Amino acid sequence: MDGTAADPRAANGAGSTPSVSLRGVSKAFGDFVAVQEMDLDIAQGEFFTMLGPSGCGKTTTLRMIAGFEEPTTGQIFIDGQSVEDLPAHKRPTNTVFQSYALFPHLSVGENVAFGLKRKGVPKDEIDRRVREELERVGLAQHINRKPSQLSGGMQQRVALARALVNLPKVLLLDEPLGALDLKLRKGLQIELKRIQREVGITFIYVTHDQEEALTMSDRIAVMNEGRIEQCDAPVAVYEKPATTFVAGFIGVSNLMPAVVEHVNGTRARVRLDAGIEIEAENNGLQTGDRCHAVVRPEKLRIDARDGTPPDGWPRVDGVVESSVYLGTSTQIVVRLAGDVPMTVLVPNSDERERNRLPGGGADVRLSWAPEHIHLVRESGTAPAAAAQREPETQIAQEATTQ
Amino acid sequence: MSTVRRRLVPYFLMGPGLVWLILFFVVPLYFMGRLALESGTLATGFEFTWEFANFTDSFDRFDEQFVRSFVYAGVATVIALLIAYPLAYAIAFRGGRWKNALLLAVVAPFFTTYLIRTIAWTTILSDDSVIVDVLKAVGLLGDEGRLLATPTAVIAGLVYNFLPFMVLPIYSSLERIDVRLIEAAKDLYASARVAFWKVTLPLSMPGVVAGTLLTFIPAAGDYVNAFFLGSINQSMIGNRIQSLYLMELDYPTAAALSFILMAAILAVVVVYIRFAGAEALMGDEGEQRA
């Protein structure tokens, strides 16, 4: 690790100190390593999401930032200051818990006032700020109710108000919408994003829901087995997944096995096992490496075997395995040679078009625009950690200057 | 047909308990009440004469024991609370896999009968016991000092005998507290101490109220500890009632005393619950209905 990366104050130059920095942070519970050597910079005012399956270490990372767990090794910085010696109650962070963790013996207003009282804020200021915060989340009329008298969605808003009223430097959210039903969740996602823009506080959001992550985040860190597999803007994570894990976790993965034939600067020529050669942006691969080529389902075009895709579009042949009507679109699964399943999503914009779609057993030809194919590494064959860190800090810088 | 049956089901379910209560509480209470209003002696025979003077006379005779009973029971309850709360807290939050073993240790004394346990304390506190020797050696007890037949001995016995009744309800209310609430308090700038006073303690109040009642009520009417560990100078109201019934055979006075004791405990409990809040006793449910 070089000097610049070790000191988060120097990492991005003066005036743009990251809101939260992790340097070589690991956490082990006995033999189980929950978080491995994590390096991360989160910019001021960023909506940063840690996304991954349960057990990937995202909640543990959040709890270490909050101060509920101590890193086994490594250091955490908030606004450039190491928080190693700060217990949870002295950190400039507040948490919205998955189960809300509202105090059942206190009223909604008393819950929201809890943090301000501990800080010794004058009483009339507490009253004013509590009222303002409850108005922001639309619960001002419930100030004297007990949490148990509110619905799940309302309790969640109280939990948010209780954290935000303290104007923390960083707000930590641990799957805050996990216990709510889908419709409520969608509404609150938009509301959360609005509130975050309004208050300008750094949000660190933990979720296993890829759609939630794509909807709200400025950046997403996709985590697997205690490591960050990719850390990038939602569009980049979706369109250009770095590894097979990311490609599979976010959206439907169409992974075509391939081998790298030739590397030419930022481009690479690969031969798909399906038999054709294509060229795509290189992703840290070297000649002879095994990799996968990814095309998102909505980017695939499906034709009959004798159909003619646009000029210059790579094409592969296969057999339709199933066709499922999904309302807004039709999902067709095509099996290529070598037993590779490919999912195609065709929008149901035209009823006549839809009726012409091939059914089960039909021989078809898949094609795509050359820019829509992307090469991914096999998960677990990550390139050197330092190489991965650099673009991260760059993006953090960009986010700060925006 | 089925709606009628459904409406009757709760009464059937209440039946056994109701019969028990009538047979062993209401009926004896009626006979006790009658007895308390009789006059006469065993030799001449007792006669029901609406003798309300039994109540005032017996209270005047034994007011000292009444006051003593409530003072001893009150002090014993406070001491038991001070011992039980940290104990229950440690078992609930630090017990880990030893939780059940520790709880078993708390109730283990119940495997021996109440009388035997209390008699064992006469040995522990006797004049030639190690405890007395040590207390004398460190100067906490004078050369002529003793433990047996002192208020200390009676209160110590009461604390010992009723401690599990204090520990168990407190433990069960502490055990139910979601540790994330304590984390949330710390997240909202409360130190460990403040988190205890503002979150843990209020949430464990149902257990504290239940435990203090389960200790105070039987302790106020107890006579075993005062009998074995005290002298005539430490006798409690229970001792008086017992000797009036079994030695002096003055049944009306004994019955009247029992009634006064019951009413006094009831009054104390009502005031206490008012003060501690019925909410705490009934928990969340009570709050919602209130």
C-alpha cells in the first residue's frame, strides 16, 4: 500500500476529504472472515449502496462504521479523522435499523428527541427540530402516539426522522425497507432519495435488493464473500459488470464462455465457445484467459434461423426452450450450443409482433449491437487489489466535484 | 346453535378456576369474616354478635407488630431488589450458554423445603458461627453482639427466602429486551450508563414491579423467619396470628387480624401500582388499552 492511499486526507487533495474511508479493514468472527481487506472512499453527500447476498459482509461493514463492531485489522476514517478510539455514542453517525429499533416505551416525539436530548440541545430547539423532522416525513400529527400504534411504513419513517434530526455527518441505513411490502417500498425509495438530496448528508445504504440499489444510488459496491467485486455507478454496474458474480447478481445474466485470443490496448478479441469471434473493451484480461461475454436480455435481438440481423451485429444460433408472457415483455430462453442458456426480453409493444415470436423448439438466431457485449472475469480471479482501487478513488472525486 | 356454543366456551374454560376460587377463597373468606365478628371465649363458646370492636381492639393491641411487619417486608424487598437486579441482568445479558444453568441455580433452593432452609439459617447466624466470628474480628459486631434474634437476622432470612421471586420476573423482562434497542440508544449518543437508565431500566419495569409484589406480599405476612431467626422483640403480625389461633385459641381476634393484614397489604399494593404505573405491570398491552 503506498502513502497516498494510506492517508484519506491526502487521497483526494485538500477540500474534498472523503466522508468515509476504509483502509485495509477486515473483520473476523472466530474462523469466519466476514470482511476482507476492504479499501473504500465514500464522497461527501454521496448515496452509496453496499449490495450483496446475505453473509457477504455488507451489514458487518456498516456496523463497523457505526462503531458496533471493531475491525480486526485496518482503520476507518470519518471526515479524515480516524474513529478507532471513538465508541458508537461519540461517532458523528446515525443508524436506521432494519427492524427500526424504536423505543417502545417512548412516544414518537420522544423517540425523535432522544439523540438531541443526549447532546444537551436546548428544549425549545429540540421541540422545533423534532416537529420539523416529523413534518418532513409526514408524521407530525402522530407525535404523541406510541410506535406500536403505527404501521410498519410509519415506524420506518419515525426511525428515519430519529436519525436525521441529529444532522449526522453520515447516515447508515441497514436494509431499512426490508420488512415492508413491495408497493410501500417503491414509494419510500423515491422519498428516501428526495430526502437525501434535500439534506445533503452522506447515505450509506445496505441492501440485497438490486433494484433498490439501482434506483437510489450514486454508486454501488457489489459485495461477495467479504470483498467488493465491483464499485461503480448503477449504469456501469449494470451495463459493464466486472465479474460473473456481479453480472449474475444484478439483473439476468447471459454469460457466454469465451477465451481471449488477442489483446490490443484497451480492446480484446475473444472467441466465444459458441463459435464466433468478437471484439470488446478489455477488462484487465490477458491473451489466453478464460472469461465470459455478457449481453443483457433486453439488448438481444431474436430472429428465425434464416433471419437477417443488421450488418455488423455478431450472431449466434440456438433453440428456443421456453417462452413466458410477463405482461410488459415476453421472456424467451434460448439454449446455445454447449448448453449455454440465454434469456431474451422482448417488449410487448406490438401485439402482432408478439404473436410472431418463436415458440418452444424453434430454431432461432440471436444477435446484438457490438457495443452491447461486455467481457467479465470469473469471480474470485480478481486482478491485483491496487488496480481495482484506483478507479474507485477517481469516481469518488468525480462525485465530489458534481 | 354453534354461535351459542361459541359464546359459552369461555365460561367452560373459566369453570375449573372459578370453582377453585369459590371453594378455596370465597367460602373460607366468608367463614373468616363471620368468625372475626363473633364474641366469647373457647370455654363459653363463640357467638356471632357483629362484634366490630374485634377489629379496633386487635389493631390497638398489635399495632407494633403491624408496623414491624411492613418495615421488615419493605426493607427486605428493597435489599432483594438490589441483589436481584444485577444478578438477573448478568444472567440475561452475559449468561451466554450458561443461562439455563444459572437460572437453575437461582431456583435450586426450592428443592429443599422452606422450613428446613430457614432452620439452616439459625446455624449460619448462631452465636458461635463463622460469620459472627468474622464480624467480631473486623469490629462490625461488638464482643457481646449477636446476629440471631436481631432484626438483621429476620430481614436476612426474608431476603434469602424470597430472592428467587424477585430474580425470575426481572430476568424474564430483561431477557425480552431487543439488544438492538440498546444499540440504537448508543447510536443516539447515549453512553452505556445513560442507555441503561433511559432504555433498559424502563423496559424492565414490568419485571421490577412484579418481583417487588411477589416479594413484599408474602414477606409482610410471613411468620417463619421471625419465629426461627428472631425473638419476641422481632415478632411480626404473622407470629401473632399464629399464636392467637394455635396457643391462645382466640379465634375472633386472629380472624380480625388476618382481615386487617389483608386490607393493609391490598392498600399498599394499590398505592404502589398507582405510583409505579399499571402500564409497567401490564407492559405494552396495557399502554395500548389505556
